[in-house]
Amino acid sequence: MSSESTPLIEVRALAKSFQLKRSIAHRVLGRGPRSLRALHDLTLTLKRGETLGIVGESGCGKSTLARCLVRLYRPDAGSVLFEGEDVARLTGARLRQYHRRVQMVFQDPSSSLNPRMTVHQALAEALAVHAMRAPETISGRVIELLELVGMQPDAAERFPHEFSGGQRQRIGIARALSVEPECLIADELVSSLDVSVQAQIVNLLLDLQHRLGLTIIFIAHDLRLVRHISHRVAVMYLGSIVEIGETERLFAQPEHPYTMALLAAAPELDPSRRSLVEAVQGELPSPLDLPPGCPFHPRCPRAVERCRIEPPSLRRLRSGQDAACHLPLGGAG
């Protein structure tokens, strides 16, 4: 039985790799299959009612984590707990209940919207499959859902291609909300939208969270949006969390050198910086050939010999943040 002190979601030492097909050259040379490490020893908790922002460069594992949370991917090791229960062990009605309670909204709404269905049909299907309403009340609930996300009732009889990108995202959110979830996972929800529309969608999420008591995982590149919407922020690098903490504290005084580089690279936060290349030296290591020790040490100006040999663990520092760094910027914890 859950309590207020129990995290809604707890991720423990999650790991996920993908086996790549061997190229012709690798076959000729007799080399075995290669493995791409997407997640490694990833641990975090999600408190009920909060928004956790997740940031990091492309390829750092953000979307893989999201897909593990909703069981689109099965992790190789570690566990995902929902209200203390291991999600991997859920079957039958318990698994269906989990899928209803934890919903994912994708960057591309076409992932969840059938182009051959009207908006009414798409929302009604979700309501019927999960038996959320009596058949005679479904049409009324469809209108309620559209109004909840700021859409007019006449949108129900139109097809997804008739709407703008921002409107399609609103419909995707309405479809996710139709099954009355407790947690929304927004994976790059606004990255393909214009800046003004991004702000509208983020403000919609904030309003929905207030009205419905939602818990949200907000995955994005844009640090400005993450700062606006999140209670806490987790920074990922090459499949692991390198820092996590309360949003304003993390933005004001980052502990990990990579977090500092991300903040310095964001033009919205520091107009003198325009790219991560300017803020951090060297290229991102290949996930096929990760360096020993701390994975960030080849690019870190503070790296010492220990960093090249010993992987740092995520630990609580005096600042209140958790960071995986032997030499945190604010000093030892």
C-alpha cells in the first residue's frame, strides 16, 4: 500500500544496451557483434505531484529511459518500481492498470494518433478500451477532454492532418488524459514546435498538473523550458545521471562540470554562448567505446588521475544536490 513518503516511481540501477548488426567489414575480420550502452546504473526517484525535468545531449539515453518506464523497452538490469511494486513483474489486469496510470506523450503525435481516425474516434477508442465511461457518455467526455486542453468542440470531427503541430500535441495530451493517468511522461514534447507554441504547451502542462494533480517527467533540450516547468532537474550524460537537484539551486550553482557546460552553452541563459562545443572541450565519446573511469573525464578541465580510473558514484553533497563527480564544483559532500 502506498503512502505519501513512497516515491510514485523509483528507478534502481537501470541498464539497457542494444546489440548492433555486424557490418561486412566486421564479419570479414571475424569480430563479434557490438553493443551500444544506452543506460548504465541509472537511479532516480519521482515524487508524487512533482515535475522532474531530464536534460542532456542527443544520444544520452533520455528517450531510452522514458521507453523503459512505460515498458516499451525491457531493461537488461535494474528495476522500475511503481508505488513500491516492480513493474517488470506486472501481468494481466495489473499491467493494464499500470499502462493506464503512466502515460507517455511523444514528440511526434502521429505515434499515438491514427491518421484515418477523427479526433472523436481516437479519443473514444481510448475511453472504450479502458472502460473509462459508459458508452452513452463517451461523446460528452470527448468534448470535455478537448476543452480541457484548450480545443474547441468542433475539433472532434476533424482528422489529425487538419491541425497545426501545436494543436496535434494538445490532442495527443487529451488522448493520454482520457485514461485518467497519474503520471505523464513528455518525451521531447515541444522540440519541433515554434517557440511561442512551446510556451503555450508548457503552460498547459502546468495548468493540467495543478487541476488534475499530475506527476510529470519532462524530457527536453531547452533548458529555459525545463527551468520554467520543473521542480527538480536530472542531468544525463552517456546513459547515466551525473547530477540531480532542485531546479533553482541546480541552475544557480551546478556541482558537476558537465551541468555547468550545459548551462553555459544555452543561449537563453547566457547570450555569449551559442553551442556546447564552446562550453566543453573535445567530442562526445562513442557509446560503443566508452572511456574508463568517469565517462566525462576526456572533456573535463578539472579531471585528475582518479577520474581516469575510478567511475564516480552519484552521492549527496552539502549543497543538497546529488552529483557523480570526484571533484564537485562546490567542494566535497
